[in-house]
Amino acid sequence: MQWRVRAIRGATTVPVNTKEAIAQAVTELLDELEAHNQLDLDEVISVTFSVTQDLDAIFPAAIARSRIGWDQVPLVDFQHMKVTGSLERCIRLLLHFNTPEPARKIHHPYLRHAMNLRPDLVMTSPISS
């Protein structure tokens, strides 16, 4: 069996910079990620969350860490670089995992206004933010 490292990208937005709004958006993003990918958390190498500079109410990794099975996944947060005209109140994630199925289809969840970042990867209708 040949193992390979793969990655899943995703993003979402929040309407306001509050713990509740960020928690809801991160939960929704991770629910979507888990619902559409055959993800074994024991095979996850790490997850990186980035947030735009206008989000500082809570760390997305703290939300992820509270999920069942995610407390042993290496998680890190950082602030995304500011680019004039870029999407505001955005949370992005990059998940690396090992897999014995390197050809497995991956769903990259882009939700809410983040759907505009990668319309080529969007498979559902927009969710209001």
C-alpha cells in the first residue's frame, strides 16, 4: 500500500466579529468538510486556520479543538495578510492528511461569501452570512 500526503482547502465568512459568529462559521465549515470527505482524524497531519485582520474574537482552532476527535489534531491559527479589496471577515483552512487512497476525490468546502474565492470548487448553493 502506498501512502500519500493530500490537502483539503476551505473557507467561510462571518457577518460580525463575535465568538458566536466565528464558532458557528467554523462549525459549519468543519461539518461540511467532514460530511463530504472520508476523513480519518488519526490520519490528519495538521490543520492551519487563517483569519483576516478584522477577526479577533476567538481562535478558530479553539472551536475545532472542542469537537469530538479533534483534540489530538495539531491545530494552529494565524492572521492572513491584508490585501486591499480582498474578502473581509474570512476564515480559511488548510488540512494536510496521510491517505492510503491517493486518488480519492476531495471536496474543498467554500461557504458563504467565500464561495467567490473558488467558484470552480463550489458544489452547493450560497449560504447567507
